[in-house]
Amino acid sequence: MSRDCHPNFVRAMNAQEEHDASERAAMVAVNLISSARLLLELDSEFTEYPAQFLVDNAGPKKEGDVDQQRGPVTIQDCIDYLAEISLPKKEGETEQQRPELTVKDCLECAFKEGIPRSEHWGHLGCVFKVPPFASLMPRVPMKGEVIEVKKLEEACELMKHQPVGAKLHVFSPQIDRVGDGVYDGPPAASTSYVGLRDVMICGVKKFGKDTVADVKICYKKKTSFINVSLSRMFLGIPKNGDDSQVIEPTGLLVDFIVPRLSK
């Protein structure tokens, strides 16, 4: 499967300011898998796995999904596939929307289906339809379970063994200005709540008088490491004036998750 896209598709992807939620979740999931496999010495070096595979295969399956095909692939299957992708779509015709994926969906898919290496699958954001022979691509088997915890203290215990996935409350313009400083959420004055973003916590350290998490985040298609305060708390903001959306004081990092791999 080629990792190159048609120039029209490249232009369309470049025009998007951000990866969508499913792509971000898949990116965090493969980073967690790669890190865990290296620490367990299942891989001799840090190995990249394709986030696009999880975007294509995680979540509820629809009837007729090609990747469910495990039997022999015929020449006619390949001819039909090539004919389909060579025909330009009619104006207004779009691919059927898939449900939004979570990091948990992606990790569970990797455990159930295995996962190919990056060179055997399309790049993130690839819009080509998955071909019928995709099920024949070699996959690395994954054994283990997905563990979720809510409390930061529990996440710190998990972090003693491997990086941990989480969701980060993102505020603008603070997220854009953090640089080498500490991201500590909304100030008293003007700010805009962007939403929750899937991230990977790589460790915890002291930064001046504060304790911070070393967090890997992809924001506006730029991947970076930022220091996130673990002591800062804030109140939830009502959504569209709905007071029922107000939440209790919370930290900037919530909803922790790890793939607990076994050999």
C-alpha cells in the first residue's frame, strides 16, 4: 500500500488546520504501543506503527468492511478495487463518515487485530479506500489489556512502568504561548476553551516550585513536548450556557489510559 497520496489529496490535507479527533487518538495509541514495546524489549528499537491503520479499522465495524475479509483475494477483487479508486468522485460525493474514535477504541483494535509496521500501511490522513488485500498484510500481534484510571495518583503509579495516555484541557492562546515554560491553563482574564485533546504523558518532574508532567501533544498538526502543571485546578465552563455542564474542580490532565502489554 503506497504511502504517497495524489497531489489533490495532499493539498486537501494541508488545508486542514488540525487532525481530526480520531486521527489524534490513533497517534497517541501508536505512541503508547511503540513506547511500551520498547520498554518490554518486544522491539529492539523504537518502532513506528501506522496510526492510519487504527483509523481505518478501530471502532464498530460496518457490514462489508474490507478488512474483515480473511479469505483468499482474487484477481477480480484487485481489478475492482483499482477501477474504483481510479474513477473520480462526483461533485458532492463523499466517503461515508465513521464514528469518532477514542484512544481506548484504537488500543483495543491493536490487541484484537494486531498491527502492521508503518511501511506496510498508508500514512495518517490517507483517503484511499482500504484495498481487499489489506487483510493479508503482515501484522505484529499484541497481547495484553487496556487499563483506565481516573485519579492522577493512580496514573503516576502506572507511569513508573511506561508512558500514560490522557486527555488535556486545552485553552487558547495559552497553549500557543507555552514554549519552554509551564502550561497551567486559563488565567484570570481573556481565554478561549478549545476542548480536550488526547496526549501522552512521558514523565513527571520538578519545574521550579511546581511539579509538571512532560506531555507529548499534537496541536494544529505540530507535535511538541510541553510542561503541564499538575497542581493547577480549575472549574468547568458551562457549555452554551447550560449549567448542567459545570463540573467540579479538575486538573488539566484527566482520563488516564495505558496498554498493559504482556510477552
